[in-house]
Amino acid sequence: MVDSIEHYARNGKWWPQLFLAMPDHLHALISFPPETRMEKIVRDWKRYIAKNTPVRWQDGFFDHRIRDDKSLQEKAAYIRMNPIRAGLVSHRNEWRYIWPAGVASETAR
């Protein structure tokens, strides 16, 4: 999955800031080029992951537009705290299913 995140970034399909995988869902903070449709990029990426890994996605996804730095920081903090709220770890630095590696201890990306 990490290779595909970075591949899409290198090819300008998206500008990822944060991915965090949970046992039954994925959180991500991603920007998209203005000339592309977010739905198509996400759909194509999910199709690629499903074809090349054992991951099976549910249809669709939930998106939220972030309009300022404060909102970005709040959403990033919420995402990084998800494994703790789920009782999977006691400290966010313990969760290893995060991209980029080491972002769990940062206040923002």
C-alpha cells in the first residue's frame, strides 16, 4: 500500500499528507490537483489495492474539505488518535500503520 501511495504522489495524482490504516477502515489527508476528480483517483487507487493485496474495500468513501490550517491540524490530530480511541494502543507512537512513518508524534504534517 505504501508503494502505491508514493507512486500516486510521484506521478502528481495526489499530494498525500497522512494515511492511517485501522483494522476496518483507512483515514487519509490528501490534496488533489484541481483538474482531476477526487472520486476517480480514489476509486482507481482502491481498485489497484484490491487487485494487488488482500484488502477488500467497501463501496464509496467519506470526504471532508479542509479549508484552513486550523482545520487541517484538528483533522490530523483526530486521525492520529484513532488507534487510541479504538483501544488498540495506549500511545499514538505505538501505532505502526501510518504513512509517512514517524508522523504519529508530530503535531501536524
